[in-house]
Amino acid sequence: MKPLKREVFDVGQLMSQFPPVCESLRQRFVFELAGAISPAPGGQLHVARWSEAGHQEDVVGASTFRVEPRPFAYPKSAIEHEVHWHVSFADPQLAQTGDPSIVEQDALQTAEHPALGSLHEALAAQRQPLQAGTSALATSPITITGVERRCAITCPPGHLLSQASARELRSATRILTSPTASNILAMGALPQRFGRYRLSEIPAILKVAMTSFNAARVESRRLDAAVSRTVIHTGFWGCGIFRGNCMLMTILQALAADNVGVDLVFWAFDKAGARIARAGLTHYKSLASGRVSIPELMAELEADGYGWGFAEAN
């Protein structure tokens, strides 16, 4: 598996030439807080677009799946030769500088990683598609390595910051005086449809997850030739504004991880989300225990009758 295209950006030049365009005063407030610390943004971003990858037809069952009943987080790993990735639940407009008052994972991720906002503007200026693919479901993910995380925004479950004062927003934003670096995996979800998932839609979603996870696995080797484990931090992908089914999206990501050979940390937002994620994992394991082929498993999932519109906050 090779990238369709790779670009390297100097972060200092990127943010100077293409400052993030803020759609709200609150977004600008967060960026100014994060940008006020030293050292100045530095390093390089490696941005790669990946083509669709093939996959095995059998369920392999080789990954680990850990559920965290908390909002999306970026913990440090002390394990040598272990490469971690954090999913951006991106629509075709990768890394939009949306209003962080809306508790959406990708908008918060961009607020915490200001260079993503600059990358969005740079790619837009080049008139490049911000996520590859020509159909409604983008099948070509994007990997971004070495993105500085300059602040951490705390959004309690069920709490919106749309009416937050400057004091409240400052309280919710913890500046990282020693910024950490994140590897971002941007994978497009299928926009909202209605009724039951059709058999044609379920394999299409699985294909995106497999291609994306495989891209992260391959890129991990570039980052560390001795990599022993690729860990992907994800959650209810496509279950926010796209109104995807949380149970189904959990199952498909677990299957993709097993097929590709990566491990998942699933950030389920709260205890209720954790129950859904664990139920999805249990059902997936029961289906896969018979060593069925992937087409057979797809048919089983279609027969389960999963419906659109059962969304959870991500």
C-alpha cells in the first residue's frame, strides 16, 4: 500500500502564511490562547493521501479493543515501538475551523491542534480536494503526522460552550506549555441517509475503515521501522451530525481492526456510550466466532436491520 501523494509542510511557515480562519469569536479566543505560549509552532507535518486497499475475505480476529467511557483524549504512551493515531471523524471538509461550542470531535480536535486549521487553508488555496474520493463516501483517507497539540479543551458530557463567557472558556481550556505531538487519521463517514442500512452501504463503510486503518499501519512503519503495535484511538465515527448508527459503526471498526491487524482504543464519551460500544463488540465477536467470511458477516449485519438516525454525541 502506497500513498497517492505525500506533502511535507514546515509548520512555522504554514501557520504564518495560512493562519486558521475562525468562524466564531470563541474559536479565535481558543486559538489565541494556544498560540500565546512558547515555543512558537515548529517541526514538520507529513500529509499523505492513501488509495483504497485490498483486504482478506475472512475475519482474522487479531486486534485488541479497549473501551474508555470518557470523551476523546490523547494519552501519552510509554511503550517503546508503539505508534498511536487519533481519528478525525472528517467529512470532505477536512479540519474545518468550526465553532468548538458544538461538541463535535473533529471541531474540538482542530481547536486543540491549530496547525490543522492552517493545513485546511493551505489545501484549499491549492484547490486540492480536502479528502480524496469522488463519491459521497470518501474511500481515500489522509494521514497527518507530527501535529502539535497546544491545548486541551474539557467539555463535560451534555455541556455546550455556545453560551460560554471568556472566563468559562478559559477555564475549559488548559494550555499545554510543553505541546505534545499527535498523529491524525482523517477518514470520511457516509453522510446521513434514512431508514435501514442497505447491504450496499455496509461494505462501503467497512472498506473506508479498512483502508484507513491500513494506511495508519503502513505509515507507522515510516515513523518507526521497529514498530511492534499500531494503536488507533477512535469512537462513534459518523454518529454525530451524520446520524450514523452507533452499534453498527462500532462493529464495523472492530472488524476492520481485526482484518488489518491494528489495536483500537474506543472513546465512548460516557457510561451510556460505553454500554453501546461493549454491546457492539460482544455482538461482533458472536458473529465472528463462527469464522464466517466478510460477505457472510455483511449479510448478517444487514439482516439485523440497523437504522439511520440513532446518533450519539462524539
